[in-house]
Amino acid sequence: MPSPCRVCGGRAGGVDADTGHWLCRRCGWRLGDAFDADLPRPVVPVVYYLRFGARVKIGTSERPRQRLAAIRHDELLALERGGRPLEQQRHREYAALREGGEWFTFADPLTVHIETLRAAASDPWLAYDRWLGDAYRRASS
């Protein structure tokens, strides 16, 4: 791209065949479009799946980059768009694997669910940036 994306900082992009505009490959923001800096940053709640050893933490955050930086983990396995209700649903679904609090044994059927999420978005941060770009576009419209 001629310049970094104003939303996510991405540098990869291309020309949209339908509109002829440069679009960021990470978040989909149209190059050159200015978002209103006075608008609050959009909130995109996510459920995150963090692996630490043979355990997985299922948690939620509206600011996942800051939240995950504060949690000791080996790997971000997946992000799923949704907030507290979805997190609570996942805790109920995988209750048989619960080790305590928000930590679960990394085993089926939880591994199957995580693999399904990873098949849809192999890089969780790319998916998050896309959701953030969508939220910016809705806020700017």
C-alpha cells in the first residue's frame, strides 16, 4: 500500500476491482478515508482462547490486545466475536473440562471448537482487525 492503514497500521492492500479504491488487506479500511478521531474507539468484544501448557483459558475482553498482554500464556489459539454472554455459554458447553475459574483442559470437544475457529481465521489478530475496521466504518457512516 502507498501508506500504512489509519485503522490498523497494516501495510498490505490492493485495489478493489469493484470500486477502484485501495483497501487494507488486514481490516478492509479504504486508504485515504479519514475516520473521525473525536469518535470513541469502537468496542469489539471478543471471547479469547489462550493456551498455557495443556490448559486453555476462555475469557472475554473489549480490549483484547491489552488484556492478553496482562495474562501469562504460551499461545493465542483463537478469537471469537462476542462478549460475556458468549463466554458464559462456552463455559457451560465445556464445563466437563473445567479445571477451575476460566481454565479448561485442552481436549475434545474444546479442541474441535478451537480448530473450527482457526479454520475460519488462521490468524486471530487479522480477524480482530477486520472486525475493528467494520466497526469503524459503521461508526463513520
